[in-house]
Amino acid sequence: MQCVDMDLSGRITPETAGGAQYYFKITDQFSHFKSIFLLKTKSEALVHFQNYCRQVFSLFGSYPINVVMDNGGEFVSNSFRNYFKKLGIITHYTARYTPKQNPVAERGNRSTSEKARALLSHASLPNVLWGEAVVSAVLYENLTPTRHHKKSAYKLWYGRCFNYSCLRVFGCKAFVNIPKAKRLGKFSDTAKKGILGGYQVGQNNWRILFPEMKVIYSHNVIFHETVFPGRSFFNSNKSASTFDLFPLPMCENSLDENKVSSMNLLEQSQILPSNSSHESNTEICSTTTSSRQVVSRTSSRRPGWDIVLALVGQKAPKDISSDINLDNVITEKKVGKEMLFMLLMN
């Protein structure tokens, strides 16, 4: 840890759902490993730098020796200066309005912002999620092999390879498994829909975002990497849409009086069977004795349910035959013969 470069980018609008308006990035010049932190205010930079130094000491047994930074108000504060003196860190401040003196940090922030912008655009996500995109962009930078070492910064920093099999497309649709203990019932949802917003490094867990801007880390996730819900996912009031798998048919149980209309003889012939003896005297039930109208109700359930109402005492268009063909009636003798025949066949 000979030298590190650090810079702060912001103020960024809109702020994230957590209220962050800046991001603070620290880059190791040897391994090119980058650490990023989201800040609500510039004054939080000192707390994150202290945590960074503790992590470095745990990994390498020493604190950073040299730190390169600009003359930002957050870096020249007494709190920062006192902490540098406490750890014996040598500080290198660039001249005002001269970003080329700190090219690693300045150009690095530009590259990170461009990657984050591309991630948001590809997934059609709102700018309020820039924090998720920035953190993911830095992770991708650490996983990319460098020209100088031909290895990833992640491997040089931690001494082990990253599990690349857990990488998924940023912003794609994700379904998080709901444990059985938390399900509402046997036929309730078994998963909750969200989108991929990042990773939990070291645990191989995914960071899943939900429409209500809630976050969960889970390992039991199924991804649809070609589907991007985008802005509509967060603009919708419902996390999932409901629909009927088996829509019930609609049928009319009552007769609409507005559908009752008068019909001419041609229309009557389409309803009643033709009968020469009754063609001239065909009369259909009417709502009043003065006007004669046809009332027809057709059921959509099955054919043969056409109903025609007639006046009381009026002869029906066709009489019902009372003749019965006795050949079709099975008598006791015939039943016995049939049973005997079947027994012999078996």
C-alpha cells in the first residue's frame, strides 16, 4: 500500500432512495483495486476513509503510506488532517483547478460514471438508481483484468479469484424465493418479483430491488436475463398483476325488455316451422292485446332451447305425437334373452 488516490464526485441529482448525493472512490495505484462509498454529505468521507484504512490494515498489516487528493473542503478539514497525522500518512494535494495532477482518481470517476450511465440506459431504469449502477460499475472494473498485471484487481487485492458464475445482467427481472414459513397459504405466491441491483461480495448473494424501493440479499433467485422491467416496474403501484386462469362464461338469466321488437312474417318464418294451414293466422304473444309482437329468447348454452310464447288457447304450430312404437320397448322376455345371450358369449 504505497499510494492511493481518492476523489469525491457530486452533488448528484436526483438523490438515491437512501438519500445519497455523492460517491467517494479510493483507488490503489498498484493493484488498481477500487473501493466506493455512497455519501449523503461530504463530511461522511472521513468515516468511510477510516473504515477503509482499518480494512487495509487487516489485509496487509499496514496503513496506506501516500494519499493523493485534491483541495476539496472535505479533505483539507482539520478532522482529516489530524487523522493523517495520527496514522503517519503522507498527503499530496493537487493544485486548485488542476485535475490532471490526480489522473487516476479524476479519470477513474469519469469512467465509472460512464459505465453507470450505460447500465441504467440498457436496463431502462430511472436515474434515482444511480447508486446501484455506480457500485455495480466499480465491481465490474475490479473484475476486469488490467493491462499491466494481466489479472483482475480483485484477485490481486484478496488473493483469490472471483466466482464469475454468479454474474447476471444488471437490471434484469428476478424472482426471489419466499420461504415456506413466510408464505400466506398453500396456493399463495412462492416467489416475489424484483430486479437485480447488485451483489454481496464474498457471499455470492444477489442484491434484489423491489418496486417499493426495498432491498433484500438472497441466494435463492431465478433470473430472466433478457427481460428488463425498467421504469414501469417502479412506477406501478402493484408488485405483481393478477388474472383469472379460468374465466367464467357470462350468461343472461333475465329477459331484457329493450330487446323485444316487432317482427314481420319473414322473421317469424325463421323462428316457427313452416305450416301452410297456419301461415296467415300465425300470431305470437304480445305484451298487450292491442299489439302483437314476437318475444324470443335464445340460450347460448346449447341448441334446441329456442322458446316461443303463444297466446292461451291458440293452436300450437305443431302437435306432439302420442303414438308410441312398441318395438323400441324392451319387455321382460327380451331382457332375459339378452342376458342369456351375453352369458353364453362370455
